[in-house]
Amino acid sequence: MTVKRATEADHAVLDETVRFFHEDLGRHFSLEEDLVLPSLEAKIGRYGTLVSVIAYEHDEIRREIVKFQEAREALASDPQAAIEELNRHGIFTIQFLWDHFRKERTSLFPTARAELSQGELERIGDELGRR
């Protein structure tokens, strides 16, 4: 950020970050959206509940990932502006993810354990194991 240039090693780290966002984080979000959120929504509803908060945050993080990827792609044509965008979106995304994972740990998962039956939790666990 301070030197306004990116080395080949920086490019590799950025590419791995984009891959992680799309593949690993995307998989995490999809599993929650396919398995946990629908079961929880059936118990507590969607709008005005933790279900809508988590779903909204997944969408917000996906939008930030697109902006981060666009900045990564612009690095070759406008390095200074791209580095500023990478920094801005990278910091926001990491801070947002930290808060999102805190909500999952302190609210989503405890609520799922409290609201879902043992059978539902086992079904979700079995499906997670298959994917």
C-alpha cells in the first residue's frame, strides 16, 4: 500500500485470496444456505430474524468479493488505484467476515442447537459429511 506497487509474490497472494473467497468461503456459505438456514427458517421464520441477517451478510460479502476481484484484475492497468481498492475492500471484507463468523459462533449455531431437533441436527451433520 505505501509503495503503490505489487510484486509477483503479491499477485500470487491476491490470486490465492480470490480463489479462497470464491471456492472455500463460497462453499461455506452454500452449505449454510442449503442446510442450516432453511431448517432454522422453518422454526423461527426468516424476516426480522437471525436467518435474514446471515443471508444478507452472505450477499454483502459476495458483493465485496466481486469488488476485490475487479480491483485485482485492474492491477495491471492502473496499479495505484487498484492497490487502493484492494486495500479498501480487503480491510472491509476481513472486518466484516470477522464479525459475521462471530455472529455464527455466538448466535447462529447456538440458536440452531436450541431450535432444531436432534434428528434435524444429525441430518445436517450427515449431509455436511457427504459434501
